[in-house]
Amino acid sequence: MRLIETNLNEYIKPNYIIITGDGKTELRLLRGLSRKLDRQKPIIFFPFSTHGRKTGLSALDAVQTYATRYRINSIIYIVDGDTFEDKPVDKEIKNYLTSKGFGEINISSINQALLINCKYGDKEIILYCIIS
């Protein structure tokens, strides 16, 4: 696994982008994994140092930028379970994405994660939501 933490350029085509709120714990884990799986696929872009410090659902604001600017449609979203305060996670995420202009939102539950297929404009996006 190759981990990219800085800005992308036209020569680097990541398979996934990871978005989180704070992200410090996730970054430590990803760095460790990338050392163990050195130079194997996939390439993961974790823009820890470049994105604003949005947390909870507002971290999803980055999906629009990454899908349009980098043309990557596979995004991993890691969110703290406390964000939802006993509210249905799938409905909260669907309402938030709808309010940001996403359409055709389909959510499937896989173990303790969500697989979200949606569209932003003409771009199809696959959003993997991991609730920590």
C-alpha cells in the first residue's frame, strides 16, 4: 500500500481518498500499514495536512472537491460514532449528502460499515463509511 499525504499531481493516481475529522489516529495506523505493505497496490491519498479540520458530517464536504478535482470516485470516510447521538446513521448521512447537492443516494449496510453509492453532478461516487 502506498500512502500519499501531500498534494497530488498528474502522475499520481490514487485508488482511494480517505477523509476523516481529526484523523491523527487513522494517520498513524495508515503509516504503519504502508510500511508493512510497501509499494503494493492500492495507492491511498490521505490529505491530512492539506484539508481543513472539519469533523463529523462536515468532513463529507471534501467529497465534492475530491470527486471533481481529482476525478476519484472511491472515497473512504471514517467518522466517530458519537457524531450521530443515537440517530440513524444512514438517514443522517443521506440527509447531509442531499443538502450538499448529491443525488441517487443508495445506502447498504455491511457489518458495521456503510456502502454509499451516489452521484454528484454526472460523477458516480462510491463512499465507504466506517464508523469508529
